[in-house]
Amino acid sequence: MTEKIKKAIKEVLWDYNITEDEFIKMLDSEIKPGGFDRLWAERRAIEGMGYYDLIEIVGLKRIARDWDMLKATLRNKTRVQGIEYVIRKYNIPAAG
């Protein structure tokens, strides 16, 4: 994991005692520290990361897979519109 990726993850986890490695494992559904799960990690990343960090760390396929569950829980409606645009533009299937 590069320092750039570590920094991006640390920025969204500033108020939690979760390591960068744990965050990646959460995204892969391997662990649920403190009851937090994959969807929580994806939501936190969508709301807190810049676009390019989000794409590199979380990935559009992962976001598209869970988008129906995620979009209603996101506070930033501009971000929701942006993610929906990118999913449509690149024709990323929701299942997979």
C-alpha cells in the first residue's frame, strides 16, 4: 500500500480507531471491526475521499455492486449524482 493510499484512508478514518489495512479488509468483507461493515466503509469513502482516491481504493465495480443500498444513505446529493453519472457513463453493471 502506497503512502498516498494510506493518507487518503487515514483522512476518512480520522475519528475511528481503524487501521488502513483493516479498512481494506472491510471493503473486501473480510472483517467487521466494531460492527462496521463493507457498506459503512464504502459510504465513508464515498463521502470523504476525492474522486481519484475513491476510484483507486474502492473501485467503481464495487460501488456499482452496492449502489442501490448506498445511494439513499449518502448525505451529499451532488456526490450521488456524480457517482450515478460515472456508473452510467462506463456502463458498469450493478451485479457482479
